[in-house]
Amino acid sequence: MNHPLDSAPKRVTICEVGPRDGLQNEAVPISTEDKIRFCDLLSDAGVPILEATSFVSPKHVPQMADAGEVFRRIRKDAGRTYLVLVPNERGLDRAMEAGVRAIAVFTAASEAFAKANIRMSIDQSVDTFANVVKRAKADGMWVRGALSTAFGCPFQGDVPVTDVVRVCKRLLDLGVDELSVADTIGVGTPNQVFDIVDALRAVVPPEKLGLHFHDTRGTALANTLAALECGVRIYDTSAGGLGGCPFAPGATGNCATEDLVYLLHGMGIETGIDLAKLRAASRFIAGKLGRPLASRAYTALEAADTRTSRLAAVR
């Protein structure tokens, strides 16, 4: 009998977004030194792609005001990609000054969200990014295109799949190397995953498609299983389940890296990530935030280790 996930890839690539997408929504200011340490611990854990920071306006996202210093000082291991978000050419200038070699540009599938988040229409945002991508590619950079609200919008509601496909095609036409298609507010369900991935097959090469799930309604892992069945090999996650979007009311954390790694390793799917070292990174940032993390796997494994240590001490 064939298993329903026999078509799942044997190895997936995880893009760790905790230092950027995870921290940008936190009210507690994180020091530059602690951001650097967090990034270096995630490198220790073996994440293949690390979204380290964002060169957005410090006025709009104060947590990212030290982007240049953070990026310059984090350790860059050979064989890993260190990614930053840039909103415009000024952001690209700052990223280049810091020595960045991989960037992400971003727009939305929802017109209402684009106007609320980046204060531009979708068409205006793509036009803005055209020269950013052109300059980055001319400089030999790797470029990712991020598409938010592909599964639903806090302002518009439902987002037609045809809109998702149209904007993805426009980003690919700009020359991006990879796409990250996001359920920004965590409303997606597996049937939507099947529909969106199937529709995107016509315009997106499978090796260029990544998915970014939020766990607002507890469906991130279910959606990932659906995507695995579709053969998707690239996923964005955040250590400890940190994150949210400051411009999306009600959006809570990303799919937790620990939860996905635990699931994938249990299924025999390789990630190259050391779960114990990943937990060390999450433990570090949890201490700086002063609160528990949302990741179920992290919480359970930490509790199990504590019980084991107590039993050993009694003996």
C-alpha cells in the first residue's frame, strides 16, 4: 500500500526567520549584542538560510534600527545563506554597505494589505523592486521574493488564487531566484495549500517555491504536511515560534522551527539542523524576552530534559 506522503521530499531546506520576522514584532528591545549571539547560535544549529535582519526604516520598525551593525558582526559560515529584507533602493544601499550578499524583497497578494503595509499598490511595489532586483543581480546577489497574504488578508478577507499566481509571475519576471509565499495571518488550511501550489505549478519552477506558514489558528504543521505531499521543499520557520506582523492585526507567531524539525526528523526527512543546538538558540532568546516561547516541541523537550536532570540529581 502506498503511503500518502510517499511523494514527500527526502530533504527540505528551512529558512530561519527568527532574528528578523521573529523579533520585529517584539515590544521588548533586544540589544545588538544579543541579536548577534542569537544569529550565531542559529548558525551553530545548522540552519541553511538565516534571515538575519531587515534594512527597513527604523522609524517604522525600531527593533531593526541596528541592521547594519548586526549583519556586519554576525558569523558567516561557508555554505550558508545570510539573508536580509530590503524595502527599497535606500535599504539596498545600506545592505550593500554592510556587505550583504543575499536579499529579500516583498509585496502582497492583497491590494488592501499592500497599501496598509508598504503604502503602495501591488503594481507600485513591483515597480519599486524592479531596480532593486536589477542592481542586486548585477552585483551578484541572490534575491528572494516574498509574497504576503496569499492565503487571506486581515483587511480584504479572501484572496483569489489568480491574484497569487499573477503577482508571483511578476516577481519571477523581475529575476528573483526564489519565492516565499506566505500565510501571513495564519488563516490557511490544507485544501488552500493544494489549490495554491497546484495553480503555481504553471509559473513557478518547483525548486524555486517556498512556503511561509503562521500558526495563528494551529494549522501550520497541517499545512506543511499538505505542502510536503505536493513536493514543496522550502519552508520558512522561526525559532521558538517567534513572530507576527506589526501591520497585520491578530497575526501571531510563525511556524516554530523546533516543531517542524521534530516532525520532519520523525518522518525521516533530513534538514541538516541539530535540534538540541536549535533549542539552545531559542532558550537564549527566551531569556532575553523574559517569557515562554510558543513552540510545543521546544517546551516539551525542555521539560523532559529538566525532569531527567532532576531524576539524575536524586539518584
